[in-house]
Amino acid sequence: MTTRRLKVHTQLSRAAANIFAANDCINQKLLEHLDLGAWRAKPPGNVRTIAAIFTHMHNVRSKWVRLTAPHLKVPSQLNRAHCTPQQARAGLAESAACCAEMLAEALGDAEGLVEQFVRDGWAKPWPVGPEMLCYMLSQEAHHRGQACMLAHQLGFPLPSAVGARMWNWEKLWKECGLPGGPGDDS
């Protein structure tokens, strides 16, 4: 591998891990500011509760790690019927750290243990690449949007400042304790 290509892989690896950590920081902020009444409130129709959405997010991450990077310690699954917001926050923090490590290995040097991304047992594995990170982020953003919309519909809207924080990545990056800032490759 050329020096230039190795540098690009190293930058991508580090950036992917930091981006996923910032993504989880958004989840943590939402859970921190979510009204407890919204956590188990039953929406009309056949719709997941907010508790079920966040436990699903953690459990899917655990599945990605189990199928893609089985050499890493796979986080335990959360039970949506009994999980508290505090347990969800702890579980999400643990699974985010595992996913960040998986991404760093996958997008790092060519000698890494992660060679393909397996989304599910029924899905065709993908070679590792930026698509892996994009898929993981879009999955999370989709469910985060569901939770925000559901909280609003159930009468527990999140403070507008919380929504605004999701988009201020420079500030979010610092609040999460990440090095540098978005796009800083030093």
C-alpha cells in the first residue's frame, strides 16, 4: 500500500470512528432531554414505543458487531419491555464504542480483521468502505427521527434547543470530547 493511500485509510478510519461517536452523542442528548412520560407511552396503531426504538438501535448495533467483527466483545442485547432510559444510554454508549472500533478497523489498514460488513444474516455482505459508515448513520438517523416525531405526537416534544444541537456539529464534537473538529485531519 502506498504511503498516500495508507494516510487516506488512516484519516478515514479515524474520521469514521469520530463520526459514529458524534452520532451516538446525539442519541445521548436526545435521551437526556426526553420526557420520561414519552419513554413507554403507547402510540396509536402498530408503532414501536420510544423505548423499543432505542433498544432496537442498540440491538442492531450489537448484531453488526457480532456478524462483522466477532473478535470484538459483543454488547449484550437490551429488552425493550424492561429497559429504562438509563440502561438504554449505557447500552448505546457501549455499542457505539464497539461500532467505532469496528469502523476504525474496517476502514484502517488493509491488514485489519474486518473485511466485510454484514448487516444481517439474510443480507449479502458488503466489502468494507465508506458505504458501511453511511448505512450505519442512515439507520440511526431514521430511528432518531422516528423517536423525535413520536415524542412530539405523544405530547412530549423535545426542547427546540435539543433539535438545534443535532446540527451544530462543531459544538457537538467538542461536547463529546472528540479531538479536533469535523474535517480536521490533524
